[in-house]
Amino acid sequence: MFRLGHHWRNLSIARRLYVVVGIMATLIAAELVTLRFAMHTLSAVRAFVVGEGLWSKAQKNAIFRLERFARSRSDVDYQAFLEYLKIPEGDRRARIELSKPNPDLAVVRAGFIQGRIHPDDVDPMIDLLRRFSWVSYLSHAIGVWTEGDHLVTEFQEVGETYRQLLLAPKPDRERISAIEDRIETLNRQLTAVESEFSDTLGEGSRWLESVVISILFLAVLLVETIGLTITIRTGRQISRELAEISDVAEAIGRGEHGRRVPVHSRDEIGKLADSVNFMGGMIGASHRDLEERVQERTIELEKAVRARDEFMSIVSHELNTPLAALRLQIQLRKKLLARDGAEGLGEEKLSLMLESDDRQVERVVRLVKEMLDVSRLNTGRFVLSKEKVDLSDLIRDTLQRFAGNFSASGNRVIAEIADGVEGEWDPFRIEQVVTNLLTNAMKYGLGRPITVRLAREADRAVLRVRDEGMGIAGADQTRIFRQFERAISANQISGLGLGLYIAKELVEAHGGAISVQSEPGQGAEFTVEFPFAPPIAGLRAGDEGAEGVPGKSKGRTT
């Protein structure tokens, strides 16, 4: 109700007048619909009265024809008896069908027309029975109607028995007399039923008339009340708001620039109040806006500084570790060379030293490459060089290349690689994705099994890499795919937090998707999907490429 009042105040004055006129017109239309409904219903009651007359007349004519048959023994009279009984039989069929939960209206119409009801009156009668069968008058009338149908059915059966007795070679006078007594009894009962049905319809018609008059009276009263209420309320609201504007305008004229007009609506008066308020508070609003902008920029700058410091701290730590180790190893080499000479070190020992140095250099190179990849991704200078790739062979080669790493970290690899999984991809970038996933699996699942599966599923190649490590909490499973984000703190396991971010960008550049399923302490399974025919994606804004495809380099897809 509050929201409705608020919306009403925001309407323009012209629209409020339109709404008032519209409401009045709607209510008047509702009155006309009610009147139409009442006439429709009263017409149905009239049709039932006519139908009762036809029903009663047909029953009496059937009695007459049966008595005439008793004298004439003519089949013409008996057929006329049966023909008259078709009228109440049709009404009975209509009543029985209407009593069903889902009546067949075609059957109902056919029944009423068989009962000699005018076709124009059939639908109103159906509507009356379906809408108001719960009303006591109509419910009682239907009960009387049902009783009359039972009597007519019995009357027809008695008539058939009467015919057979009359046409018998040796008529049984005693049974004929009993049948004639029963026919007379049924005639009296039917007359009573017809009278009760007619009286009930009369009472119902008078009740319905009083209800219709009451509804029409209430509708007229409602129209007048709503119209007057809306008019008075609108007039008072306009007068009150104009008085407030006048008071504030006088106060501003006296130098009270802090005064403001309460804005109750967004109509013409509300806009006038806004203009007065704007004139009084323009300078203050500009000052507040400037302060808010400075504060927002300060917050953004502080966030950027914190992000820079955090990144520099992580990079410094990650680069310092291999460089410090490399420096110590070089100093050790110098001492050994000074003491034993090159020949004293021996080829095997020198080879081990060089391998150790190579690992540290490789670590530094990998960190630098990750930062370069992130830079290319962020600046839109990243491209794919696609060619036909056997993904099965690529993953097997990558696993073979990692064999030494798996052995050193104590990880047992379970590989289930389907053969012949081929598609158009960038082999270098695909290998980079696989390498990042395997590196993560070794770091977070040290000494535990790693399962690698590759399968063809419909129009996609699906790669799954599962480790048995510490797992990832549900709250972190989206965060870990962002830059510099990891599931655990930096002082527990080394890394910049860029591997999964780069993997996600590379997979999505191929039109694929990457996801993770994990629970803390239950390991993690990363699923990568590469479509065999990915959609062509343009480069980032600002790139220029192949002819007809803005942002796409010739022969490459990003």
C-alpha cells in the first residue's frame, strides 16, 4: 500500500487526472459487466422456467397418449408416447453430464435441444448450473429435477409393461388394473415434483434479483466514494506541497541557504521543489562531490600500492630463492676449483653441479615466463598458433618429460590416455596448461599418486588431472583462478599464484573451460575441456589482424 501511494505521488498532475478518469471508467464498465451478468443469469432462470413448462407438458401428453393407446391399441399412439418422453430424457442427459467433474458441453447442448430448449438459451442455462449449483435454491431445484427424472424413467418402464399386457393374446385384467393405478400415482407424483421445481425456481429468481440490485448499489457507491476520495486527496496534497515551497523560498530569500523543500513526489510540483533545493545547495553539493571523488581515488591508490607491494614481495621471494641457491653453488664451485682444480672435481661431480645449476636457472626462467605471459594476457598481445595436434601423444610426451620430476617428488603417475584425440590447437600452449596442472599436482600432492586421464566426450577432448593432496576449500575454488591467488599462504608452498590463472586464460582462448572439484583433505581434480571446433574469438581491443576480422592476426586465433 505504501509503494502504491508513493507511486501515485510521483505521477504528474495530468496523469493523475487521467488515472481518476480511467478508474471511474473501469468501475462503470464493471457495473455494466455486472448488469450484463445479471441479465444473462436471469435469462437462464427464465429459460429453466420455460423448460419446466415443456417438461411438464411433455409428461402430460405422454400420459394422454398412453391412455389413448389403451383404447386404440394403435402403435401410432404408443410411438407418440415415446416421442413425448424424449423431451424429459434429453433434459436428464444434460443434467447427468453437467454433474460430472469435466462435462462434455456438446452432450449437454444436445440434451437441452432434445428437451426443446431454444438454442440461444442453452449456454446461459449451462453457465447458471456450473456457476451457481452450490446456491441452496438451485441445489434444491436440481435435486427435485433428479427426482422427477427417476419418476419419468419409471413411468417409461411402466408404460412398456402396460403395452405388453394390453397386446397379450389373453390380457391379465388384474395386472392391467394395477399398472393403471401405478400410472395414476406416478402422474400425481410428477405433478407435485413439477410444482416444487417451479416454486423453487421462483424463489431463487427473487433472491437473485435482490442480490443483483445490492451489487449494483454497492458498485455505484464504490464509484462515487473512490472518485471523491481521490479528488479530495489530490487537491489537499497539491495545496500542502505548494505551501511548503513558498515557505522555503521565503526562507532562502532571508539568507537561510541550508533550508530544503521536502520532495514528496516527482510530478511538476516535485520538480519545482528540486529546482529550489538545487539553487540553495549547489555549492555544498559540488564540494561534497569533490571530497567523495578524492576519497575514492585515495582508496584506489592505496589498493594499487598494496597490490604492487604484495606482488613485489612475492616476486622478490620467488626470485631470491633460486638466485641465492645459484650464488651459493657458484661460490662453492670457486672454492672447489681453487682447491682441487677442474680435474680434481671429476666429470660426474661436475655434471651433477651443472644439473643443479640448470634447475635453479630453469626455475628463474619459468617465473619470468609466467610474468611475461600475464603481461601479454593483460595487454591483449597474446596470440595462439594453431595446428593439427594429437593431444594423446602430446600428453604422453609431457608425462615422459616429467618422469624425473615425478621420481624426485615420489609421485606415482596413473595415466589413462585415449588414443587418437586430435584437433586444431596451439601445441605449445596446450603443453603449458598440462605442465601447470602437473606442477600443481606435484607441489600440493607431494609423494602421493597423480591420475591423468584423457578422453573424447562428444565434441570435446576432456583432460582430468587428479592429485591426492590437501584439497581446496569450496570458498577458494573460484578465487584460485585469479592472478596472485592460491589456496594456501605463500610461506607454505612456493609460487607466484599465476599458474592456474594462465591455464584458465589459455583454455578459454581455445574456446574451452577449466574447473575443479575438491574437498579439504580429499585431493583435487582439475577438468579441462577443449572443443574440437572452437568458435573464432577476436583479439582484445586495439589489436589489428587479418583482413575482414578485426583484432585477428593472419593464421592465428586468440
